[in-house]
Amino acid sequence: MIGKVFKIKKKILSFCFILCFITSNSFGISDKLIGTVGKKVITQLDLINEMKMLLIISGEKFSNEKQEEIQSVALKSITTTLIKKIEVERNNYNRFNKADLNNEIKNISSNLNITTNQLKDSFNSNGVSFSQLLDRIETELKWNGLIFDLYKNRISVNIDTINEQLELIKSKSFINEYLIYEIATGPVDEKTAKLLVDEIRNEIKSSGFKKAAIKYSKSESALKGGNLGWIKETMLHEKFKKVLDNTNVGSVTEPMFLSEGVIFLKLENKRKKSKDIDIKKTKNALLNAEKNKKLRIYSMSHFNKLKQSIAVEYRF
């Protein structure tokens, strides 16, 4: 236990040392305007703080070689959040579940092998307000709620398919769980998809799956390096389950071309659990998983339309 605490403290201190480099190279930085998204502004300080936040929550180290890449990812991240915030405010949508916000914070902390208080300390040590992360997650939760309200009447689920999955689950003596990371590009045309696949493959090879997810994924999981956590096979669509069953632990799947865009999955780990299934709960879980999949398609499509209609300008 003592060793673990030391390791955690060392990690937080390394964040501080790394991010101080950004601050020291940004001496004299003020609220200089460097971009606009609609009527919302992006300042130089916003960009620096975003870079720091992304490094903290991803557990990555800063390097001169990656400075331009980190800046690009941070700018994309800010822009995405502001576009979603504009739409949430336009619809006067303020509902979100605080329990979901707390769970997201716990998930980020867990991925870094630190406590929530230690995560807060790492933000404070590096001169970044923890409220920046809270605001980011809150915006995402409001966005998800808004998308549900806008598109819930368009969602239909094939009950026969769900029942077939249930019968298959009932016939098993154990349940598989998968630790999955994802990259989901959002809807793209065929020509763009082919070029994008090559770019993502090269990025995965050179920088790793997590960085590729932060850079290319349009999914909410991008902020966490694509981490979806442990998922029971009862929560997975049969197509994804078959792909994962034929993927070695630590490997990345071939790109899957779906209506929601191109999807890469990384199988980080896999385990078996003794079967203890509540059929009613499992059926509801499968129904919710299918609904969420369709909602994600609507979310990506809605965002892409907004991106084309909202003026985005960078001034550097």
C-alpha cells in the first residue's frame, strides 16, 4: 500500500513538472483572443489550460516533439465543447444527473489509479481550475440529454433480435466481460473514410491508441482516450461481440464501417464471470444499449450539422 501511494504521488508530481514547462514557456500569456466559435471566444489562456487538462486526465507527458499535436488536439477539444454548449444554451437545456457527473470523475480517477482528491490536487498543482473539468463533463451530459429529447421518438429496436441475444446468453455457463477502448469517427463518406482509416492506423502505430482516440474520435469517450471501461457481453451488439471474440487481448480490430462512421476497437483485457443473470434486467440492458447506439448516431449527425452552420475562426 505504501508503495502504491508513493507511485501515485510521483505521478502527480510528474504532471506538475511536465506542465510547468508549458507554463514557463508561456510566460506573459494573457487573455489574448486566438479564436471564436460563433459568438464565444477562445483565448490563449484557454488553450494553455486545455492542454494541461488533457495531459492530466490522459496521464500523458509533455514533450517538445508533441507540442504542436497537443495544441491541435486541445483546440479541437475546446471547439467541440463550445459548439455543444451553444446548442445546449440555444435550447435552454439545463437538465443533467449529478450522479452521472460524479461517476465520470470517479472513472477518470480510476483510469489514472488515483483518488478523486488526488485528481483535484493535480489540477491545483498545475494551476488549472478543477471546475474546468466539471464544466466539460456537465456540458457533455446536457448535450446527451438534449439529443435524447430531440430524437427519442425516432428510436426503434428490433425486439426479435434482443430475444435471440437473450436465448444465447441463457445457454452459456459464464459471461464474458471486455475492457474496451474505441475510436468512432462519426459519419463520413466512402472516399473520406478510406483516407481517414490510413491516418488513424498511422497515428495508432506512432502514438498509441489512446492518443489516436483523443485526436480522431468523435465519441464522448475521446476525452478519456477512448476508454469505455469493462463491458459485459450482454451489453454488446452481436456484431461487436463476434469481432471481440476473435480479437487477441491487446490488439486493435480492423476498422468497422457502420452508419455511425468508422469504428476501431481495442481489446485491452478480457475476463470470465460466473453467470448470475437477472433476465429482466439483462433484457433492459440490451434494449438500452441498442437505444444508446442509435442515439449516438443522431448525436454525431446533429453535431456535424451544427459544425457546418456555426462560424469557427482561429486567429494565429
